[in-house]
Amino acid sequence: MSVMNKLGEQAEFLDDRLTVANWGKRNLRKVFPEHWTFMFGEMALYSFIIVLLSGIYLTLWFKPSMNEVVYNGTYTPLNGIEMSEAYKSTLDISFDVRGGLLMRQIHHWGAMLFIASMTIHMMRVFFTGAFRKPREINWTIGVLLLTMGFVEGFAGYSLPDDLLSGTGLRIAEGIMLSIPVVGTYISFFAFGGEFPGDEFISRLYGIHILLIPGIILGLITAHMLIVWYQKHTQYPGKGKTNDNVVGYPFMPVYMAKAGGFFFIVFGITVFLSGVATINPIWSYGPYMPDQITAGSQPDWYMGWLEGALRAMPNWETVIAGHTISWNVFIPGAIVLGVIIQLMIIYPWLEAKVTGDKREHHLLDRPRNAPTRTAIGAMSLSFYMLLLIGGGNDVIGTQFDISINAITWFIRIGIIVIPPIVFVITKRICLSLQRADREKLMHGRETGTIMRLPHGEFIEVHAPLSENEKAVILSKTDITPLPWPEKTDADGVRDPSYKKDHRWARLSHWWYTDNIAKPTAAELATAEEHIRHSAAEGAPIIAHRASLEPEGGVLHDPAAAAAEAEEGKEPVGK
Amino acid sequence: MRRRHRAAAPMLVLLTLALIGVLYAAAGSATSAQASSDARGANAELIKQGQQLFAEGCSSCHGLGAQGGPEAPTLIGVGSAAVDFQVSTGRMPLAAPGAQAPQKPVIYNDEEIAALAAFVASLGPGPQIPTDEEINYQDADLAEGGELFRTNCSQCHNFTGEGGALSNGAYAPNLMNATPRQIYEAMLTGPENMPVFSNETLTPENKRAIIKYIQHMDEQPDYGGWGIGSLGPVTEGLFIWVIGIGLMIGAAVWIGARVR
Ligand code: HEM
């Protein structure tokens, strides 16, 4: 008997007992839709794996200890200087461990990419409405992942115990202290006494390499399982409905693609780490509480909080001899807390306002949800302003602007600019919608002008392709929440009238200026017109085409064949 | 015959010697007096030249006697070090009032700067231009310099001396173009917002160590690859978003287009 047969027997033995073949057939052939914006999540996953692997390498040499030692090593400018063992071991990783500096840079650039990928992934999910029912839970998990990324990154940034690490921790301590009443206790608890103490690095180490990676891993697993189970959303198009998934099977197409993409992400990260310095801890020097450097900034993902701190006016209240530092407490603790919570509840909030309780598997085009898109753009402008404020000193010196001018620009801008961005974005969405409607009603403009027998000039319109039509018609019009009645049929006052009225008002605001989709009847007449115009113009278009022989569409038989091969899988379970 | 006194011969010798000594001393003192009067003459010459240059280039703001005016502070007692620093870095003469005197191309040659310095120094005692010995930092302690730099300078000038922002449009400049002499003088005189680091706060030895560290950072290679301006996390963040995410999205679009 050949080896293959033996293997086959074994496989059958397993299959008879575990019925994996069936499971495999069902899951490995699972269909995934195709779009480049669907790869942002993968980017985040792969960079997390890269950070995990490089982090394990670093643990082999890193010593999470604040014991004072005297450095005498390869990096001569620090010879004879007292420093913590944590800092010394990071210097050793950078200068004496083979591949150590590269690994540190991979770990740190990878961490920045991880969080940046999560950020653009989240933007994609938000602007396409992918978070709507039934995917609210996964949105929440995503927000938690992002938050955990912030915390994990901050913990890692604090580990090497260089000047920037310590400065960041000092700010963290300040934020803890600003919490009214319990702040001092929290700080003493966290640092095991007065800042900086000699415990904090080892505590952070456990958090950084075990606790939070564990939480992130768990959340990622849940995230992926839910994606798998709920199936991926897809962009609207011909043949794509709320009840099917059009795309390619996981095996082999996605396996190959995903595997390939992993190596691309890996390659890009290693490339960046090979050519560009990140966190040159040897230049910062070891942390000393009496030292500080210009250009002390956190990694970019914490930059917006830094900006909030820098922009905040210096408000303090003294109550019975105790100072409440609003100047630190509001930007440091409240802003982050409130924004994370708003992000978590957003899907439910939106559903409540729109009254939309249906399941959605077809993505929204951003223009078709103008209010949501405007809220997103507004939030981004808010975020960007804070981020700019966080780098005010560097921007000041590089562009020769007064740091005070930047701070005042941020203080005023944070109130004035987001609403302006909201209005502009909403207007842009609405005019795009109008253009879409125009196309549906009159067809695509061909740019060919024709003179009618009675002298009138008209432009020839061509019918839209099926795909274009499907995309435009994917817009869903929903009626806003009804205005509640003050009393019911029996004349009894509705106790929740006031509340319902407020929600209804919000709902009507959400739909202001909605541009309704044409009705079926309107569409039918419109199509008749377009056909007519196209038929009238056909000779002219043909004539023009004959004058420009080099024009025309290249027919790609391979593409057509591939299109015919596309798998289609119903959503029903 | 009358015998000469027994002591006559030695006396004569002594007298002769004394005479020679006096003559020699007189001659010697005459030459040295000649020399010192020469030096005074040259210095006076330099001061005069300086006064002339000052009247032409500086007095419009600082006043003819460098006593100061509504536009500019008095220079009496700032010492030659301040003048040498301000003029050799191109800060003075100031072109236009602003948040801070910017560095411009230097318009005076070394001799003219020395003359200006000598003139201002003659008005009142102040920190002197350091000698070549004072700024010879070859034997200074590099690690100590780094420590002192991070304690005293990096809060304004950034950890690699790239410079940083101060309030109201003022800034601490990049240190990479400053010569050892200018660094020493900057510490001695504390231009504008910079504090004075007198020889009591930072000994000349400390100063030399700091100079060595600054020079070293200028020459030190970027161990990790391109330093992105050595400005810290802000430029790192910009880099990862523009280059990192840019490359990633490029790859995603490419793969997406590749699938069929
Ligand atoms: C997504 C998760 C993670 C993020 C965002 C992250 C981020 C960071 C950052 C920003 C640093 C500072 C690096 C530097 O020196 O410039 C760091 C250091 C470190 N990380 Fe992570 N990390 C993550 C996961 C891990 C894991 C899973 C491990 C180990 C199993 C690990 C081990 C270490 C060690 C040992 C250091 C200190 C060594 C050094 O600073 O060079 N990290 N981390």
C-alpha cells in the first residue's frame, strides 16, 4: 500500500469520528467579498503578530528592574553614568545584542502601525455603516481593542526608563493626582509610594507582556469569530444584496491572499525598521526626575491627549484647602473617558435616532448617510486639532510660528472648526446624492451634443450600467421617528411624551434635507426617456466612434471569465 | 708711596658692578616701558577702531556710548564675550525688532569683531572672550558633558541640540552650527531668554564637557538609520502615517487589484 493510501485511511479514521471534512468544507469554502478597504483589519492583525513576535525576542534580554547600576559599555557617551537596569538592558539590546536594535525598531514601528491600522480600519467601518445591526458588538470590541492598544503602547513606551519614558510617566502620575479626593491614594498605590519609586517598571512589565497582550489576544479572537459567524459585509453593486455575500472562497483564494499580505506587512515593517530610527533612547539618556527635554512627546496615538493637556486653560478651584486641578483632570481623565464611551454606544445611539432596527449586510456609501458622515468628519477634525496641539512646540520651531498662537488657535478652533466641518461635509454628501439622482433620472452624460431637426441642441444621454444603477439604488430611505401623540385615543396623557418628542426631533434633524430616491414609477419613466435619448443619439455616437478608431474599451476575456466564476453564497443560516 | 686702601679694589669692582647693574636696569626698564606703551597704543588703536565701527553700525540702537536706548539695552558691562557671541553668530547688528534676534550672515571680519569687543570691554568689566586654552575640550569628560547637557540645556535646546520652542515666538536655536567658542560664550553671557551659566554654576571644566558632548552629537552616526530630524515622536508619527500607512495602503490596493 502506498503512503498516500495510508494517509487517506488515517484521514478517514479521523473524519468518521470528528467529521472535520464537513466542517472544513463549510468553513474553508466560506465566501469573502473583495475590496482593498477590507484589508485594514488584516493589517492590524498582522502587525499585532509582528509586535508579539519581536516582543518575545526583547523579553530575552530586557531586565524590568529599577535597580541603579553604573553603565560601562559600548555606547561611550553614557559611560560611568548611573541608570536603572531597565535602561541599561535596553542600551545593551540596542548596541550589543545581535539584531537587537532592529528588533526594538520592529517592535516599536510595528506597534505604531498596529494602532494606525486599527484607526483606519475603524474609520472604514464607521463611514460605511458596517457597525449597524447585527455588528454592534464587534464595533464595541473594536473600540476596546483600540483602547487596549493605547494602554499597551504607553506601557511599552515607559519600559526602557529613558528620559521620555519617565516624562510620560510623570504626566500619568499628574493625571492620577488630579482625580479629586482619591488621586493621591491612586498614585501612591500605582507607584508603590512617592513617584517614581522603584517598583513601577516591574509592575508595568507584567502588564505589558502578559495582561494586556492576553486581553488583546482574547478580544481579537472574539472579533474574528464574530466576523466569521456573521459573514463579511459588502459594498453595493450588481447582484449584491442584503441576503447574499458575493466574493471568493476562503480556501484557496483568501488563504493565498492573506498569507501573501502578511509577508508584505512584515516586509514593510522590517524595511521601515531597517532604514528609520525610532525612539533613540541613547540620545534621551536615562530618566532623572530633574531632567527634561524640549520635544518631549508621547507616541502619536497618545498625541491627542497631550494636545488636550497643552490646550487646556489653567483652571483650578480650591475647596476647603484642597485644589481641584481642572487643567489636568478634564483633558487627562474626562476627555478620554467620555470619548471612548461615546464611541462604544454610537451604534445604538444611531439606531435609536434613525429608528432603523433592520439587519444590514450591505454597506452604506458615505454620501448616503450624510449626517453620519458629517459626524465622522467632525470628529476627525476635532481629533486632528488636538493632535496638532500635542506637537505645538515642534510645529512652532519648524514653521516659525509662536507656540502661544498655536495654542490659541487650538482653543478656539476646537469649538469653531468641527461644526463648520460638519456642515460642509453634509453639504458635499447631499450634492453628491443629487448628482446620483440626476444620473438615475437622465442617464449618463456622453459629452456628445446633437442638434435636433427643429434646431434645438441636446446632449445625448446613455443608460447607466446595471452595476452603476445597483450602486446608486442601494440607498435606503427611512422615515424619521414619528412625532408622538400627547394623549392616546382615550385621552390619557402619554407619560413619555416629552422624551419621545425629543428623540423624534433628533430623528427629523438627522434626516433634514434628505434627497429621496426616485420611486419605481419615476424610475420607469426616466428609463424610457434615457433609452429614447440614447437611441436618438446612437448614430452620432457611432459616427464619432468611427472617427476615433483608437478609442474604445479593451475587452479582457480573462476578466469576464473570472466574473462568471464568482461564488455566490446565500446569507441565511 | 702712599699705599692704596686695602678695600679699594673690591670697592671698585662693586661700584662697577653696581653701575653696570643700574645702567642695565635703567636700560631694561626703558625697553619694557617702551613695550607697554606700545601695547597701550595698539589696544587704544583697537578700541578706537571699535568705537568707530560701533558708531557706524551699532550706535543707532545702542547709543554712541553704548549706554542703551529705547530700542536696545545698555552694553556697559556685558563684556567682550557678549559682543563676540552676538556679532560672530550674525545676531548683531539687529536688522529689525522681533521676538528674537535671528542669526544672519556675519558682516564683520574677525579683526573688526575683536575691535568691537575691545571697545565694549573698555566701557566696563564683564565676561571676557575665552582663550583657546579655556575652550580646549579634547580632554573633557564626554559622559559628564551629556549629563550636564541633559540637566541644564536640553529643556530648551532638545535632547540632541536640535532646538525647541519657547513662549511667544521665541525659540532656543539648533546648536549644531555653533563653534566651541560661541557655545562657551553663550553659557557665559546668557543671550536673551537663555540663563547665564557663570563659572560658579558651571565650572570651565563643566563647560568644556558640555562643548564636547554637543560636538559629539553632531558627529555621532544615526545608529538606527535615518533619524527623521531627531525631533522625537512627532516626526516619528508623521513618518508612520505618511510612509508606513502609505506603503500599506498601496500594497492593499495592489493585492486587491491582483485577485482576479
Ligand atoms: C500590541 C501590543 C504591543 C504594543 C503596542 C507594544 C509597544 C511597545 C513599545 C512602544 C515599546 C517601547 C519600545 C522601545 O524601546 O522603543 C515596547 C517595549 C517592550 N515590549 Fe512591547 N508592545 C506590545 C506587545 C508586546 C509583547 C506581546 C511583548 C512580549 C511578549 C512585548 C515586550 C516588550 C519588551 C520586553 C519591551 C522593552 C524592551 C525595549 O524597550 O526595547 N511587547 N513595547
